Amino acid sequence: LSGAIQPDEGSMEIEGATYCPRNPREARIRGIAMVHQELSLAPNLTVAENILLGSEPRKGWLIDQDELRNKSQAALRGIGRPDITLNAPARNLNPAEQQLVEIARSVALGCKIFILDEPTSSLDKEDTDKLFSLLQSLKAEGVSVIYITHALEEVEALADKCTVLRDGGVTGEITGIDFDAEKVVALMAGRDIKNPYPKSARVQGEPLLEINNLASSPLLKRASLSVHRGEIIGIAGLVGSGRTALLRTLFGLDPLAKGEIKINGHASPNLPCARWESGIGFLSESRSTEGLAQNLSVAQNICLPGLSRLTRNSVLTENTIEQEAETWIKSLGIRCDSPSQEVAQLSGGNQQKVALARLLFMEVDLLFLDEPTRGIDVGAKQGIYEWINRLTKHADPNQKPCGILMVSSYLPELLGICDRIAVMRDGILGPALPASSLSEHSILMEATGVSAA
């Protein structure tokens, strides 16, 4: 639809006229705007330059900088976020702000058909509500919206008609008034999912991680927490509250300003290599830019941190890497043509499984998971939930359960699979309370500071 890929067969029409764009620019000329799931900002350009990229206002041969700023500011006001700095390089924005700049770009250019692919995957509730208001306004102005998502509550709130696809084909259509979440899930997954959040019996073991008064400039101000073997700790909070900064600091990706970190009861250097050696793995929220090496194969991505363990007599072959990867491809149900397929060609859900497979290959004891189910389909989510449960349940006496520290913006997910949940607000981490004692409402109250008012 957006002109990014050429069709193999079939035809399209817009307003009765044949439509077959050769590239995204032709699609834009015909009134098609798209916000992709994997963001396409130019990281070295400013927010303003990204919003009007390709449609810059001119003053003679030069770009009219005043008009550029005015139009970009108007677009940001249109999505309810005029606070985003126009002169900031896009690379300095967090994922949520980058997502909003992508949306503002489409608003600035105007369109007849607005396509959004998982637009709220990085947004908190406040920004999501603003986006919904914008889409309703565009609809009232005659703009058609195609909204691609796996969040069924968003479909129910927005859609007049819901079309379900699986494996590249349409499996059903449902009108808004006949929306049935269970029916949609069955159409998406190809099977009934009775228990979306599997939770086996768990036995809390020894502490794997203990942190005290942790801080890292500028977002993380104070965090104290312990994670034991055989438990899942969830971190809730608004976007920008410091949740990701906590995980990055713990894994040694961000500098430690102050505080104490103990791994298995001992202090260790705050470096990623030291964390791997201590049996800790990290799954990044940004699989396209940080979580995976997009130009490498599925097998290379899975085995990358542990190539030394596959070396035989100082020799490492591609065949050895692919044979090892095949084990994890089958275990996690990764859908790919072969272990040698480039990981960038996989769907978001399968890419996320590759990232998880890397941690399992490394046999880590403690997993840091940052938005592990962001932007993936119901079936892939279920598979990841089952693996998370399998890693922490007390079943095999010969295999110790893992511990998991998990950040998620999807509260039903945290409440469904976590044993304890702590809320981060303004860089300060609250106490980890039993998930059974919390609700979506109480977590949101704490995250927004309303309960303290």
C-alpha cells in the first residue's frame, strides 16, 4: 500500500482509479501516508528536519528555516506533544518520542489514507489517548485510517471494521458492533487460547540480584530491589520514568552514578561482558537498532555472544553455528526459511524469538527483559509467555529455575505473569509488591502520582 514493496499479483484502486505506486514517494503523492512499526527516522537530522523530510519549504534555493520550524511545531501540536524539542537530533529521543515524530510527519504532510503499523507499541496511555483523539478527528475530516495492531482493546475502541490476517491471508472480517475478542484471538492464532498468561507453581530461591540506592544520570534517581531465583519481577511506569534506564544500568550499558549492585551476593564490574560472564542476559526494547544485528543471519544472531563455546580445535565453521541455532529455532518455533536467513527479513515476533533464543543459548540465570512482547502478534506473545513461565517454574530438580526482571507498558501482561511488581515514577522505584495485591487502576495511580496527591 505504501509503495515500499511491489506486488507479485493482484490490483489496487483508489477512488476508482488504478493504484500501483513504484515507491513511497509516488504513494505519498496519491495521498497515502504510513507510520511503520520499525521506525524510519534519519537519526542525525533534527526533529523538525525529519517531520518535513522530502517536503521542506523553500525560499529560493534554500530551505526556509522559519517555515520549517512553524510547520513542524504545528504538526507536534496536532498530536498533542508540542514539548518535543524541534532542534534535538532524532537519535537523542527515546523510542516513544521517535514514534510520535513519525506520526507528526504524516500529519504535517496530510493524506487521504493514513496507515499506522503498531503505532502505540512504545507509547504510554496518555500519548495513546492523544493519538486516538487525533485519529477520530482525521476520520471526521474524511481521512480513511488503516490501523494495524495486535492490541485488541485498541481495535475495539477505534475500528468500524476489523480484518484478521494470518500467514499472509485473510482469515476473517468482523464489524465493530460484532467485535468479539476471543473470536479475533482464535482467528489470529489459528487456535483457541484459553489461558493467555500461563503461571506454574514457583519456588523462590536464593537472591540472584540485589541493588541498593542505584542511580544513573539523567533518568534513574533511586532504585532498590532484589530478584530471586524462580520469580518474575515486573517494572511498571510511564514512558520516560526511568524503567529502561534501570535495566541498561544493571547490564552495564549506562554508567552507574551511585549505588550498589550485587550479583549472586558479590559485586562485579558494571560492564556488559561481566554481566554475560555472571550469567545475565538482556533483551532490548529496540530490536531493530540494538537488540539484533539486522545484517546477520538468524544463526549468527543466536550464537553471537557464545561463539567461543562452539569452537573446535580453534576452528569455527558456519555449519556448526547453524546446527546449534537449529535447536533453538525448533524449540521456540521461529519461522524462517533457514538458519542462514537474514534476521531483518523475519516478522517482529520471530525477531523477538531470535533475541530470546540468544539468552537461552547462553544459559543465563537472570534475564532482563525490556518490553519483550512489544509489537508482536498474539501467537508469538503466547509462545514467549510460555517460555518465560518455563524458565521460572520449579519442575526439574536437575535444572535450577531462572530469575526474570521485566519492564512492560502492558499492565495485563505484568499482572498476568509476574510474582511481584514495582512502579517507577520520575526515576524513583517503589517497593515490589505481590501482583495479586495490585490492579491496573492501582498501578496507574502510583505511576502518575495520583495516589500520593
